[in-house]
Amino acid sequence: MSGRSCTYRGGAIFDGARLLAGHVVRVVDGSVAEILPEAEAGDRGDIVDLEGDILSPGYVDLQVNGGDGIMFNDAPEVETLARMAAAHRRLGATSILPTLITDTPERTRAAIAAAVEAVRQGVPGIAGLHLEGPHLSVARKGAHDPTLIRPMGQADLDRIFAAAADLPALMVTLAPENVTPAQVATLTAAGVVVSLGHSDAGFDTCMAYARAGASCVTHLFNAMSPLGHREPGLVGAALACPDLSAGLIADGIHVHPQAMRVALAAKTGPGRIFLVSDAMAPAGTDQQAFALNGRTVRRAQGRLTLEDGTLAGADLDLTTAIRVLTREVGLDLRQSLAAATSVPADVAGLTTGAGRLMPGTPADLIRIRRDLSGCVPLT
């Protein structure tokens, strides 16, 4: 072993699956070299005492609409993506899918081009792209502009196919109301992660779309019909279908902790529930208001809302979401950490070691305070 070496010790080590006590991690030249029992580690290289904090792979956030005071929709350019990624890295997310909210075909093309170029340039943290819309249900539009929502056409398919070929990960949120099962099957065959969301579709319809290839559900419980005892809808399909994973905004505002507890207990695997921030422009800043499609969104008391009170994304980082899951929902810490790291990495099909800490992977590490009050990126 040669090169610059740093050994992290004195705290729990989370490797994406296990929470290890009494172990150390040695990093050499920016890559994880060893994970071994502390008694076998010796004192080679620089030593960092974690002082009881948790060493973890950086978070993987599959729904990031903005950050550093800017929305991706407002300026779909490489510079915007670099600013967003840097802001979220400071919050612990070392791999993100920048997310374009429902917009025009021209803006969608620009967003795809920016993401492709950012990946080509190796902008740190940009792991692909998430297109949330425009093929959604107007009835469940949430904060999306209803005038921009429309059915999926061949030009849209062609645009997405080209993007999938050029990106390491591409997620598309769509609703059965505006996309056919055949289109979903075609997208899935092209390597797109199809996520169902912003929909009033019934349980049987959603299950049919899962059979067609959909593998995910966007922000479970939000922008979809409630779970009903006669019509379970998309919520019911997300929990019952083993092939569907689901993102969750665990801020205690978008979903009540008791509803999270029920969902986690009811989820049929191997599909998993994972954490997303659904972060908007204020992420990483003290910004108190911003514009979304010409409408003002205000930030107050942990909420981002339009003038009519509609929630417009979330004022959330994933350490806070982990704290909510562990303290208010009762999920164990290991599972909560996995929901922010290895699980979303698997859902997106990321193969670069994102969300995992193991020998040979890049040392995209974070130090999470033991009381879950925050985290510090280490790279």
C-alpha cells in the first residue's frame, strides 16, 4: 500500500448495509483501501478520531429540484448543476439526480443537454437526471404548472431514449393518465427508471404499469389519491407490489410519522422505501422565497408553500430525514442510513460505488454527528 493514507477510527462505521463498531476505515489516495477491526489497524498515516460520530458513504438523493438559491428549471445549465451539487454535498448528499419539474419541451431538451455535459465533464455529485413530468395527472398536479402537463408523444420518447443512452442514470416520473403501458415498457427496455407519481390511477391500473416495467413510486402518499379500503390506489400498489420501490419525504410534514410507520411495516419486498429530499432552491441557504413557474414559494417553519398553501417541494436534508425515521417513526439506525445511501443507489442502478463504503470505492464519505443533528462531508 502506498500513497497518502488516512485512517478514521473512534466511531461507528456504516458501509451501506452494516453498522460496524470497533472498526476503522483506511483511505489511500482518495479511495477506500481497507475496513478492518481497530485492533488490527495500527497507526499508519494520518489518524482522524470520529469521537463517537458515524462514518458513512455520502447520501444518494434521487429528487433534487434546486439548491444554492437556484432552481434547475430556471437555468438548466452545467453551472447550475455544479452549484446544486456543491450545495447538497455540504448537506451530505454526494450523488444526486438533479430534477426538472414539468416544463416545456425546449426547457427539457436544455436540461438533458446540461446533465449529459455535466456527466461528461465529471462534475462531482451529478449522477444522472430525473425528469418529474410533464406527463402527469392534472388532478394531482401538486405545485406543477397544469398548463404544461400533457400526454407523452413520440418526440418525448425519442428525447428520453437519447438521454438514457448518454446518462449513467435517468429517472422519469409519469402518470398512467398520460402515458400508455406500451410506452412504459419501451422506456424500461431503454434503461430508464420509470417512477409512477402525480396520479389518481387505481390499484389495478398501477399494478398493470408495474408489470409493464415501472419500478418506482415518486414521493409516496403525496400527489396521489389516499389509500382507500375499497380503492387502494397508487399507495396500495406501492406497498403491495414487490417490484416497486418508493421515495419518501420524511420531514414529518409531507407524511405523518405514523403513516410512515405503517408503510414501512406493510411494504412487500424486494422493493424498498428510500429517502428523498425533494429539495428546492433554498437548500443550503437562508433564502426565504423563490419563484416557481412565475409563482412565489415561501419558506417558513420547515415548509415551502405556494400562496394557496400547496406544498412546493420540501425544506429538508437527508440527515434530518434519518433523524425523523429513527426518533419519530422508530426505524432502526442501520435501516434509516441504508434508506439514504445504498437503497436509492440500487433503485437508480448506480454502479460506481455510490451509497456504499467498501474497498476500491471512491471515498465519498461523510461524518454524521452521533445525535443526528447534522453531518460534515469529508471529501
